[in-house]
Amino acid sequence: MTLVLGCIADDFTGATDLAALLARSGLPVSLRIGIPQERRDRNETAAFEVIALKCRTVPAEIAVEQARQALDWLQEAGASRFFWKYCSTFDSTAAGNIGPIADMLMAETGATQTIYCPSFPENGRSVFMGHLFVGEQLLSESPMKNHPLTPMRDSSLVRLLTPQVNGAVGLASHNTVSKGMAALKARLAQLNSDGIRHVIVDAVCDGDLRAIAAASFDMPLLTGGSAIAGQLPQFYLEQGLVSFSTHRQTPPKVGDAPIVLSGSCSAMTRRQVANYAGKVASLRLDPIALSHQGASAALEWLRQQRADAPKLIYATAEPDEVRRAQECLGRDKAGQVVEDALSEIARVAFDRGTRRFVIAGGETSGAITQALGVKHLAIGPEIAPGVPWTFATVGGETIALALKSGNFGGEAFFTDAFDRLEAA
Ligand code: ADP
């Protein structure tokens, strides 16, 4: 099939979110975890190929190199348009990777200008006058200010991006976007003639996203969250750049034995864990204890549970507790012991017959899928906006994985997820 858009995502749940929104078009979407090692066979590519990296918090030069390899693969697979996907809350450290990767992708694809559009109105993320809002709060006043790895303490995307890129950062504000595609195109052209190659674009509703997609779908490089990407397929279809294949895939059958593994400390995940912990057997992990004893106590607990009974294992904690663990172990070590433990637990759960995994947390999902040896996911039914069930093969067995980034899904997400799979 014609590969119409090659996508690079900075983490795993970001990639599944993007894949889910592209899949709403009904066109085939393929998600590959890490730089694919297999041959770049143009006959086997989907309309949308998404490569999931785990580069959000690694040093910039490593992140850029990973993205360059992903780009090489996508170009060889036939892509000529590209999408650089990061979180709708613009997660990055001050030495962050969003800008350096965009600069490299622009240079390699010959893009003279690109847009930055993290808005995801359906999930409460909007950008107004260059400032990012989470619901009704500025990003810097939202729970994102306490994120364990990428605390967001500024809401101005111009200020956040400027130190990360070569050249000035411009803004196409809502005054322009709300006037529609032609006004936005004119604004982008004017900024380009002023030498401004990096443009933050306001969007507060899906109508804004449609205008932005109409004005920019043929740029060689677009950057942003999944919602702007979700608007692109209709333009590719209208332009005849891609068309529907004759059959749609039905989801494969997977064994039951469900487990929820949560390493996300985001506000919504904390509510989801509290909701689900009351319903199924659950175990809380303490990073400080894990740093002394590893996952042995948790594995013992797992072995005592009925293999087919639903269960929840989580390191999810309130900001105070996260801070305590980070002060004791250091930020990276605290995150690492949790990711290592949940990875080992996932492997043991698989060996004991678990085939349905719900994983909460972007970094956590990356670590667990890697530990399970998952390389390629087919995209299945959407559970909540941006969170689909996905299917993979591990040791010859089909497993279902729902990879949820921190703040996605409603309070009953874990129950909803398993119900959705039953209904598929
Ligand atoms: P989200 O999608 O919510 O951002 P991530 O999995 O990407 O979640 O990031 C959460 C990070 O916090 C992970 O590295 C995880 O290992 C770490 N973490 C989880 N629980 C704790 C805890 N109790 N203390 C400190 N760090 C934690």
C-alpha cells in the first residue's frame, strides 16, 4: 500500500495515541517499536507507518540520532511526508528533544518551515496565544508541573521551544487560525518570508485543527500531538494520495487473564488506580523497597494469585511520595527501579498465562513492551480518545496490549478497557 505519511513518536503511548487517531480514518496503520530491523518492503507498508522511539528524556544527541535512523527507514519505505509526534502537553526538559529533532528532520526532508501543534481539544489540551492549557488550567498550573521526569513549569510554547531550535520561533495565533485555511496559509507565508521556520499554531477546537490541516497537509514535515495528525487522512483521501483497500481487519482472539501494570503517577492515573484497586486484587510497589530487594516480593505475591484472575500492580503514588523516593534514590534511579520491576512482573505474568495487558505510563509502556520483546503492533479498537487496544505476537502467542499515557482515559478506564476488548 502507498505509504502516505511516515511518523516518528517520542514514546510508546504517544505512538499508540497517534496510531489510534490515524486509524479512525479506516486506513491501515502499522506501529513499529524502535528502529525496525526488518527489510523495508514497500509492498508491506501500511498507509501510515508509525515508529515509536523512547527518546523523550534521553540526551538530545542520542534522541536526534534515533530519529534520524527512523527517518531513514521511513524514507526507504517510500514516505515523502513526515510527522514528528510528541506529547499534547509538550513534555520535554529544558535541554529537551522536541526542537533538536524537528531541526534535524527539517534539514533532512528539505522542509523550509514547520508547525508545532500539540492541541488535542477532545482530551482538553488547547493552545491559545501560544500558551498551552490542560482543561481550563495553564500547563504550568496543571498537574504536569509535578511530572516525575518532565515537570512543566512554563506554559508559553514560544519560550519553551526557543532554546531548543536554531532560529526564531513564531506564532500563528487564534486570531488567524479562526479565520480559516487561507488566512493561516498567508500568515505562514509571511512568517516564512521573515525567515521564521518554526511556527507555534494555536488551536482550541477541532474546527481549528481542520483549518490547520487544510493549510499544512502538504508540508514535508509537520509536528505536534495526535489530534492534528488525525485530521490529515481526509485530505490525503480527497487528494487521491491514498485510497481504501478492500478489506478491514478483524481483531484477533486473545486469551483472557488480564493484568493492569501502572508506573504512571499522573493525576488521572492516580484516580484510575484508586478506582480499580477497590475492585480487583492489587499490590502497590514502593521504589525504595524495590531498590533494596528488587521485584522478588511482588513476584511472590503474583504467584500466590490465581493466574486467570484480574489484578493490578502499581507504583502510582501522590506527588509527595514521588518526591520522597526521588530524594532518596535520585529521579532517574527511582524511575528505573519501578520500570525494571514492572518489566520483570510483566514477563512472569506472561509466562503464567496473562494475555491481556493494560499498561499505564508512557515510559512504563516503553519499558514493558521492550521486556516482552514486542516489536510490531497492529492497531485495534479505541478504548478512549487516543488509546486503542493493540495486538502483538510474543513467543508465538497473540497478546492484547493497551498502552495508556498518564492523563488519558476516564476514571473507570481499566474496567472500560477490558469491556471494550470483550465487545470487539
Ligand atoms: P506518564 O505517562 O504518566 O508520564 P511515565 O511512565 O511516562 O508516566 O512516567 C512515570 C515515571 O515515574 C516512570 O519512569 C516511573 O518509573 C516513575 N515512577 C513511578 N512510580 C514512581 C514512584 N512512586 N516514585 C518515583 N518515580 C516513580
